[in-house]
Amino acid sequence: MATVREYLDALPAKDAKSLRRVRDAALAAAPGGKASISYGVIGVVFPNGARIHCGARRGGLSLYPGHAGQEFASELEDFKIAGTTIHFTSDRELPIALIKRITKAIITNADERAAARAKKKRR
């Protein structure tokens, strides 16, 4: 799949709607994000290099927030988590506010890593 639109068009309508919702929430969380296909799923990349992914899998949908998702474990108790992947369905979607908070945490983590690298280089 070359584009986000093609990816979404290939899914059942309910799943496509759910992933659009996730993508739109991630894009709304911070300015400058761009959605594209990355690692075979929808990725949103921000100017600081932070990224969040979502996609369809057999039997449901997934959000790939990396390790930032672990910060929200108590809010994700109703969802299955496998490693750094949060599983959900179009019938049981992730709350938009939570998606935005997870996205902001990913962006903050990327900023902190960049600051640490810059500090290390100055030494």
C-alpha cells in the first residue's frame, strides 16, 4: 500500500473509520505531524522525529505507541496489551483524549531523548 487512503480503503468500513479516528486524534495532539504508511501500517511522524503507528490486524486493530503506552497502563486495563502494542476493535475504541495524551507523551519522550543526546555531545 502506497498511501494512507489506499490502506484505509482496503479495510472494512468500521475498521477504517476507527483508524481514521486514531490518526486524526494523533494529528490533533500536536502541530506538524504527517501521516503516511510506515512499517506497513499508518504512521504519524512529528517534526522532532516522534512517531506513533496504528493498523489493522487479524481480529482487530492496534495502536503502536512504543514504550510510551506503558505510562498509561492503568487507563488501558480494559484493552489487551501485548508488549508495546495496544489492541482494540471498532466496537471498543480507544478514547480520543487518551490517544492524544499518549501521542503527547511520545513527543515529549522524543524531545527528552534529543536533549540528552545534545547534552552528551556538548561534553
